Amino acid sequence: ADGKKEGDVFHLDLSTSMRNDNDVRRLLEENVSKEKVREVSEEELEEYKNKSYHFEVRKINRTEPMELGEELYNKAFGEGNVSTEEEMHDRLRADLENFFNREGQRFYRSKAIKALIEGTEISLPDEFLKKWLVRTREKITENDIDELYPAFERSMKWKLMVDEFAKKDENMGIEQEDLKEKAREAVRQQFGAMVGDNEEQMEQFVNYY
């Protein structure tokens, strides 16, 4: 679409634009995160592959770098929090340290949970749970249950383990407000100036988390 302007229309033929059928199949089956979200049959593949698609350029956005200064600092870090380039570098350094510390903790927590789950023998009624999931979850079908079930199984085993830990140690009890406060901390660290003192917007983020 190089050189196109608003209002221009261009055409895309999958059979000639893609290298092979596997590329066409991935385009149709995967989302932007490269996760498989649907199953395409051979008949559907042939049908989509031989179609011609028409696209209209409705809007073109361009980004340009802002100059260092008060306007940039206020937009990036909140009103009055940063006023010089040196303070900006200090803030960026601190934010990056916090980010990587959180990611490190998340990584080791994930590894620890995985080790606990794999090292603990917990038997689940797999066939019953698969049928239950297909019947009760709209987006799960018999075609993809075998692919989706392992993640559900790990989640269920971890929940059973946490429940058992909580029974043995009263101090492990977690209240809903505790979870919300953790979510607020995550929002402040990740979005910072975007939320600022806007409590309504903060609660919207928290409820999403």
C-alpha cells in the first residue's frame, strides 16, 4: 500500500500474495498475537484462497517525534513530575528497573508454580471435565478441547493446591480488596501519567484486570 492516499482502493489476491497454502491458513486461523483462534477446513481454505479482497484507505496517521521539553515531560510522566532532561533519564531508569524487577518476579513465580504443579500428583476426571467445558463454554468445541484442556488442567490443579494451602495456613487468606489493591499498583506502575488522579479511570482499569 506504499504511495496510497485517502480514498484509494487496492486489491489483494491471497493465492498470489502468499508464499503457499500454509501462510494462507495461518492468516485465517491466527489472531495478531499468533494464537490459533479457529480451525479452517480444506474446503474453506480453497474458498478463501481464491477470493479477491478489496481495501479502501480511509485514514492515514503519521507520527513525528516530539522535541524534548515541558510538553513532552508532562504527557509522558504527568503534570510537573519531570522538568529537565536529566530528571527524565532518572525517571526512565527507575521505571525500567521497576519493570524488569516485576518481570523477574513474574518469571520466577511462574517457574515455581510450574515446578509445584508438575511435582504434585493430583488426579482429575479429565474426560468428564472436557465434556463439561464443551457444554458450558461457548467458545470451546470438541475440535479444540484437546488443545485448550492442558492450560485449564494446570489452572485447576493450581487452584486446588492454593485452596489446600489456605486451609492449613489462615494467614494465606486473600480478600477481594487485596486483589484490587494489587491491581491498582500494577496500573500505576504500567500506565502512570495516563491515569493520574482520575479515580474513575483507575477503577475501570482495576475491574478489567
